[in-house]
Amino acid sequence: MTVDGMTHTESIDIAAKPSVVYDAVRNLERMGEWSPENIGGKWIQGDGSSVGDEFEGTNKIGEFEWQTSVYVTRAEPGTAFCFCTLSPSDPMADWGYLLEANGSGTTVTETWVTHILPGIYEGSPERAAERAENVKKAMHTTLGRLKATLET
């Protein structure tokens, strides 16, 4: 189940080949350079090259830091790197980087869909709206920083 308003898609053009962008977005150690929320991760099973590979992601918002289990749901070099949090059979959220070659490089589209149980935000629409807004801002920042890094 998707919670209303708890989805977002953001795109940016990056002057780099899709294969270069793909290698960057699946590099857990570097994600903290670009994302204001994700500060990195480590592979638990596999290396991100196959569906089902697992990593532990570390996130931080302000002073609040947490780890979560993450599973690769799509691993197509140069095309898509997608993953879900908590469980592939009952995910809390789906994230993805979709890559499309364009004349000057790659159009990168980051996606987010949350499937949070309604009870978590029930009675607190402000909290849900704040989370959605934070994700939107973080995605914009992440893609901008990724672009700056890959175009230097």
C-alpha cells in the first residue's frame, strides 16, 4: 500500500555515460558524499550486482541516526539500480535510480515510494508531510551533488 503524497520522482541530466553513473549510485561508500540523509552502507550479501543482494544502509537526520536492511530489486548496469528497505516481500520503501542515455550523457531519475503502514502517520499528517518534503529536498541535493562530482 502506498501512502498518499509519499512518492517523489526527480530527474537531472549528467554529462557522463550511463555506466559511470550506474557505478556511482551503487557505490555505498560514496553515497554519503552526495546524500544529505544516507551516510553510507556496507554489503551484507553480494556486491549489488544481483537482485537479492543485501546491504545495511546508515542514515542520519539531525542527531537521529539509524541503520536498515536494504535489498537490491533491480540491477541492470547502465540502466537501473533499485532497492527496497526492510523486506523484499513487504517493503517499507522502494528507491531507484533509472538511467537513460541522452545526447550529452545520462538522464538520471531518482524515485521514492513509501509503503509505510498508515498507522505510523495516522493522526500526524504534519509528520508525513515533513517526511515527504525532506525526501524531496534530499533527492534534489543528492542528484545535484552527484552531477557535480561526475562532471568534474
